[in-house]
Amino acid sequence: MIKGSGIDIVEIKKLEKAVRRWGAVFLNRVFTEAELAYSQKKRYPLQHLAARFAAKEAIFKAFGTNPKLNFKDIEISNDKFGRPYCVINNKRPPISLSLSHTDNYAVACAIIQ
């Protein structure tokens, strides 16, 4: 049974502007240390950060009104096969995620089961 779904798209240039403007303050407010480390290992880190940002927004939308979560309560990771999953406040909820990105956009879909 599906209890909620959400989708979000992020323009990578807008994320880049936020990083240029606010730097580490912005990054540390939105992303966990593990998310930052994962993305920094990639050839194009902003694409991976944008996908994680979109995933967090999609999760907020899937929960609906006022889930009382902030960005750092949610951590987006990948399993050993590369499939994305989320951890919310140190628990792995029944949420299915799909992430994708191009040079210009990142998109994510979240389904709460």
C-alpha cells in the first residue's frame, strides 16, 4: 500500500549558485558528512549533491504536511548495488527512491510504502 509519493527536480546551476554564495554553511546545513564525502569522490560532485537534495525534497513531499524533519535528518545513501535508499533519524523507513541526473538537472522520486 502506498502511503505517499513525492517528486522533485533541481536545476544544478541553482545549486551551484547557492554553494558559491553560502559555501560550507549551506552544504553543512543541507547535507550529512557521508553525503558530502560520497559526492566529493565523484567526477561531478554537484550532480550527485543535486540528486540528494531532490531526494530529500521528494521525501518531504511524500510525507505531506509538516513532517517535522529537516534536511540533515534525512541521509541519502546507496546500497552495494548502487540503489539509493534513505535513513531518517538513524532508521531505514519503507521508502523507495529513484534518482537521476544529467548535466543540467537532477530528479528524484520517493514512495512511502
